[in-house]
Amino acid sequence: MPFADPRSRHVVPAGQAVTARAIQRSERRLDTAILTLFGDTAEAARAAGVPPLRGLLRVLLRHQQDRACSNLAGTTVRAVADGSVRRYLFARRPIVPARTILELGNPGLWQRSRPVDRPADVRQVIADLADTLAHFRAAHGFGRGIAAPQIGALERVIFIRMPDGFTGPLVNPVVEWASGEKMELWDDCFSLPGLMVRVSRSARVRVSYLDEDGSARRVEADGGLSELLQHEIDHLDGILAIDRAISPQALCSRAEWERRHRGAA
């Protein structure tokens, strides 16, 4: 697939120097590395309409530190130093705005999502999830995951961004195994603004999924990532945190939770 050099208006054929797909893979690796190293600074930049890779990598490229950029992501120096990559990074492409998050009462939240036939068909959904999560985190100071039904897309796709760990989309995620050991926690949700729910989750899970390139993956998780995966996969089946409440009294406003429970959470 050819891609255009926006400065020369010349179309670079696929396979020449480095393919557009290879560039996109490098960009995703660099995004992950930059988010890991720069944390909320990169999140805020993305929320402002500057994806982490483009915003930070442009500065490094201008200072002719291509090798440092490549090593940062653990990818090849050749790929990032290539002129076609540089042209791609400086290309102007539309920034996808954050999507509206559906809230409690919207019937779409209780619908079951359909399986994805090809991850390539939901690339825009994945981009929207990533941007919406980044905007929410920048605005509210928290948020680690989001599911496609929360932005009105009934596709089996979730997006996770752990501050110091797993980051990326999971297409058609399935909980293959869940431990008998349970943990209780106060759960919150973008779609339940101002509400905390006491739930019980498996302490450890193993989840299989497809990445955005269609490759089969598997992740084993415990603690925070385990409960987050269970929460987001529930969304794909039309299940909300309130459906998992351990009792009718296991509900709390965020303000009351801050006063009573934050230290013990």
C-alpha cells in the first residue's frame, strides 16, 4: 500500500525503503515506550491533540537524535532513521477527537457486542478508544481502560493503558481461566460518573485476544490488571459494575467514598 510524502507530494511505493505497515508498527512501539517513560506528560500531550510519538519524537528528530529514538523503543535504528519514516512522522493527518462516553441509563450499555471478523475493520474504533481514554485521564486524573460499547460501538474491543504496564487494544478478548481466589474492591466506571461499586473479582485471570494486526495473544494478569480486564470484558457482554455489586448496600458516591474509604482502597 503506497503512502504519500506530504512535502514532495511523491507517492512512495510499498516495499521501498520501509513499508507503511512497518512504520505504523514502529510508531506503536514508540508510543508505548514514550508513555512508559514520560507517563502523564505524554498523556496530556495526546489529550491536547498531539499523539505521544509525534509530539516527542519530532523534538528528538529535530535535534538529530534518530538513534536515541530507535533505542528508546527497542526497534531498529534503520527503520526510524530512514527518510520515509521521517516524512511519515511529519505528515499532517486528522486527529480523532474524544468520543462521547455513554452513561448509566443508555440502553446501549446493556447490549452484547458482536465478535470482530478482522481487526483491520476496527482500527478506527481502536483509535477512538485510545483518544477517548487519554482525554478522560487528562481531564479527571484517572482512568486505565475503556470498552467499545462505552463509545457506542458494539464491537468486542477494549483498550487498556496501565500507568506502568500493559498498554494496547484487545480484540475479541476471552477469559480462558480465572482463579478461584477472589478479591473485593471498590470499582468505578466512566459510564457510572460519581458512583463507586463494591465488587468481587477473580484475583488472577488468563485472557486470550487478537492484537490490532490480527495476531493471537495471551496475557496472564493479577491484581489491578486482572480486575480491569474483567471489568472491561464485562462491558462487551452488557454487564455493568452495578450488576456485580456484592450487596444492595455496596454502592457509594465518589465524594462519600473519598471521605470514608480512600485510605483503605
